[in-house]
Amino acid sequence: MTTTIETTDVKTLQGELRLKLLGLHNQAHAGHIGCSLSCIDLMIATLILRKREQDTFLLSKGHAAASLYTCLNHLGEISDEVLATYYLNGTSLPAHPAPKQHLGIPFATGSLGHGLPIGTGIAKSGKLMGDDSRGFVLMSDGETNEGTTWEAAHFALQHGLDNLIVLVDKNGLQGFGQTADVMGDTADVQTWNAIGFDVATVDGHNIPEILTTIDKLTATPNGKPKILIASTVKGKGVSYMENRLEWHYLPMTDANYDQARADVRDRYL
């Protein structure tokens, strides 16, 4: 069900889910924190506030799995007891999402570039069934370097999949450096406009703006798949992580964790 929420409540939710996310990473002594913090606001907007029962949400950048688990826990799809098993042996919540364990995780993801092909298939299925379902796919900007992304994009255009909504977490960093320096900026407006997508740019941490943009793009069917290119900050909300490549990998020390929690409380709560 589509949900409305007051701006003050949005900020509180952003803070509370960040604290929960940081707690998961701290207890597991796990990395991939920065990329989870860069996309969690996009996930709050889509998975929590705009996804309906008939819709599908795919986290293609599966290394941000902790943000997905945190949001599904908020929705009641993952219990607190199960969430506490994150990263442990035998868990249903490993470092990258695994399928067939939880309703909100229909496919394994994290081998980058495959989420959009799966999402186009889901959107095409909705068209064949004649229903009003939508497919949301959250990708990293680095994933737009992948050949499978462009094959899927052209498939979506050819089949008029205007029920496909792609969100690109454009934080400008990927595993080995600045995205623009590795293979060039392939998450740019001109490129996606040129091939025929409905394109919008948003502040990826401004949830009301994200919601308004999604509603505007999906208001009237027009045969075009949608893409929101969201400017984000890797490590958003934690001062020492923001725009720092090393927080793609590093786990936190106890001192890091204490500082991270203090930063989030100061900014959001």
C-alpha cells in the first residue's frame, strides 16, 4: 500500500533506520557500510512508502543488503530475532541477499548488472498479465557500466515497459575509485534521455522529492520506462564515512561505531 508520511516523521525514520543499520554492521563486524548508507533513503521512499502489494522491489546492488534487511524489518517482513542473525553461520540474511527465504527478497543479487534484466522480465510479465503492477529496481551508478544493463534497457524500451522504475544510486564511487574515472559516467541524464527513457534527477536523500518525482513519472502511462538518477553521498549521515572510498570495505571499530551513532543522532533525531 502507498503510504503518506509527514516530513518530520521522514527525518526520524531516516535516523532510526540508520542506527539500526549501523548496529547490524557493528555486531557482524562487516563492511559495505558506506554503500548501504548512500541508498537507504531511496529504499525508504520506494520499498517502505511507495511499493504496493502487487509491486516488486529488487535491490540490484546487493552489497547494500543490510539496508534492505533493515527496511524489511521495519515493514515486519523480517523479525527482530531473524535480523539479529545477520552475517552469522546459517543465517537467511547473508552479506548479499539470498532468495527463497523472505517474501521481499525474490532473487539473489549482488553480482552487479543483473538486477535490471530481472526487473525488465518482471515488468514484462505484468504487461502480459494485464495488471497494474510495477517493478522497482535500485542500482548503483557503477552498474551502468555493465553490458547487461544496456541490453535490459533496450529490451524495456522495445516492449514499452512504462511499469518499470529504475533508481540509480549515484554516489560517484565504486570499488576501485571515482566512477567517472573507472569507465566514465554512464549514469548521466543525456545518455538515458537519448535512448528513450523517461529521466528525472533527484536528491537521493530528500525523500519527499523522491516520492513526488515517482508519482509524477508514473501518473500517466506513456510507453516509456522510468529512471531516477539520484545524487547521493556514500556514507551519508556519518561524517567520517561521507565520500570516502575505504568505507566501501572497512568494518567499524568500537570508537567508529560510537561516533557514527552520535553523528546520526545529531543530524536526524
